[in-house]
Amino acid sequence: MPLTLEQPDSEVRDRTAPDAPWNAIVWNDPVNLMSYVAYVFRSYFGFSTEKAERLMLQVHNDGRAVVATGNREEMERHVHAMHGFGLWASVSKADR
């Protein structure tokens, strides 16, 4: 009897792909000042003042901003760091 291997469906393949990109997202909150959020982006990520301000305004106006994209472990480290600064943040699978 010949052995046949089934291909995993695309949903399973997407969930287990080690190179799938992930996003670190910072969310708007009612606590932190806009200047503080920009400061965190500059000090932690090393963003320029312009980029930090643009992302901060995106958080403020749109309710969220993607601040980094990469592998899941790295994005989880960024989110953990954002929590350490008192910001609301989460990890989400990036759209391809």
C-alpha cells in the first residue's frame, strides 16, 4: 500500500510558519501624555523625533500604531518593554 502524505491546509501552515511576520502594536490609552509616548518611541526604538511624533499621532488619532514588525519573539519583547513603560501594547500577526 503506497504511503500518501497530506498537505496541511493553509490556515495550519500560516499558524506554524516560523518566518511569518508579526506586528508590535501600541494602543491609545487615557493615561499617558502624547509627549511621553513620543519619548518612549525615541528612547526605546531609537526613532527620530519626526518618526516618533508621527507614530504617536497615529496612536492618538487612529487609536493604534504598528511600531515594529518582525518575528514573534522579537515583537513579544517589544510589547513587554512597552508594558514596562506603562503603554498599552499587543502582538498581532502581520497582513501579508
